[in-house]
Amino acid sequence: MDILSILGLVLAVLLMLFGVTFSDDLGFVFGNLTNFVNYPSLAITVGGTFAVLMISYSLSNFKNIPSHMKIIFVPFKYDQMSYISSIVEFAKEARIKGLLSLEAKLADVKDEFLRKSLMLVVDSIDAEKVNQILETELQYVEERHMNDIDFYNKGAAFAPAFGMIGTLIGLVNMLQSMSDPDAIGPAMAVALLTTLYGSMLANIFFMPIANKLKLRHEEEMGCKIIVAEGVKAIQAGENPRFIEEKLLLLIQSKKRSKKPKAAKKENEAEKALSTGKVVG
């Protein structure tokens, strides 16, 4: 369970409630909550945002919302070092007993992408076709994830826009009823609350979900790339220790910009890989 995501969501809601209900005399006026509930504003902002998303995207994007919530709050742990260890173990097994010996162990592999990728090798599929299949799968995952992330990014853009539309509607109604003081208040409430609802919907719901899904995507893709490169190395019959160094280098290359001091060591590793030697 992602405690940080849950804590952040709860904290954001509590801070909003604090700002609404806290009074200058250091007390809480919970009756203020009713001032921030306006059904026309909700209809314009929330309803309008999801209506435009329905126009822009397919039904599958909406069906995936529950699974996205699970990915955010109860994510699968993608441990890159664990994947490297598994690849190295399969490489050792294949080097000693041959590629066909891997088939007996595939039933215990929980990761579907790893299992299918190794099965391609076990089935003696041509190396070029294996590379093409793996690249196609990675591209498909990339496109699917980007489509899901784009869904929430678009929602984050639509919500404030409908907040502004609601504000304009409220101002027009207010100007039309300037002669009636009783009608000015409700019209002004629509004008202001739609902007508030749009900002809240974008900044508490859509944008955080998009950012977290992007983070989950990077974690998953990092492991899938390790699997793809590892499987191709196994098929090529490379030394297990060489494979391990090669996959570790993939991880290190992503951290290169964050850790400049490690550049020298990584350059040595790259040189060793280019000459076929293992850094001890």
C-alpha cells in the first residue's frame, strides 16, 4: 500500500476543510460547509468535465479508472534488482543445462512478460523475431500507459476550463438580475464556486493521478526493459556474470545525471562490456 499517496490525499482534503471551517476566534464553524455546496456549479464543472472526456475518449478509459486507483494506492512492487537476479539465475540454468531446461521453471514465474519472453527462447524462435516481438510489446505497453496518463492530463485541463465557463455563466446571470438583490447572491455563488470546483478537481484528482501513473509506468517499463535485454542475452548464450553487469549498467545509466561521481565507474563498465570483459 502506498502510504504517501493516501496521506497526501487525506491531508489535502483536511487542509481544504480546515480553510473552510476555521474562524478567526480559533474555532470551527462547520456550518460554513453549506456555503461551498452549489449543485449548479457541480453540474457545470464535474459534469461538464466528464462529459467532454466522454467525447474525447473511449469507454475503456472510464472502465480502467478503478484499476488505476488500485495501481496508485495498492501498487505492485517492481524491484529491478529482483528481476536482474531472476534473469541471472535463468542464464546460469540455460548455460549449464541448455535453453530447453528453462521450460520446467516457467510455471513458477509470476510475471507474465518474463514468462512469455523466456518461452520465446525455449521455443527456439529466431533471435531477430524475438527482438521484434519484445520491442512491439514494449511499444504497446508504452502507448497504452501514455493513453491512460493523457486521459487524466486532459481532465486536469478541462476542469479549470469548465470552472471558467461556470464563472461566466454566473456573471451573466448576476448582470441580468442586478435589479433583484435576492438573485445576485446565488448567481455570484455559481460564478465563484465553479472556479473553485474546477481548481480542486484538477489539482487534487486529475493531476496527482497523472503524475503517479507516470511514476508507476517508469517503474514497470524499467523492469520490462531489463527482462527484454536479459532474455535476448540468454538466447545469445552470453556469460551470466556479463549479463548481470550489462543489466546493472542499464540501471546505472538512468542515475548518471543524478550521480556525476559515478560517471568514471560507469565508463569503465561500458568499456568492459564493449570488450566482452566483466568488471570484477
